[in-house]
Amino acid sequence: MGYVFLTAPCYGCGELFSFHPHRVPSIVIDGRREPICADCVARANPKRIARGLPPIVPLPGAYEGCDEAEL
């Protein structure tokens, strides 16, 4: 077993980032979960709150690697 760092571009800004696939905040586009980076979450939250929506709160470890057994 090993430790895995998944990387993909953020759906919001396009920047490549590492994340835990089961904990990272995401948006569903055409039936696929697309990951959102911490910077985009931080930019989106004030707008969400202003519209009366709850802020996005990433799960602990969302932007860390994971044990390959969790995949």
C-alpha cells in the first residue's frame, strides 16, 4: 500500500492542485464531479453567504493525499 496524491485542474480557475478524491469540494457537470480548489472555495463563500446560502466547508484532509486503499 502507498500514499496517493491525486491532481487535476480546478473547475473554477483551471489551476492544477492536489486533493483527496472523496473529500474535496466539487461541482457536478454533465454527471461528473469536478474538483474545486481551496482558493476558489474561499472566493465563492462570501458570494454564497451574501445570497443566503451556507458557505462551503471542505472536509478535513480535502486537500491532502490519501491511502491508496481509500480509492
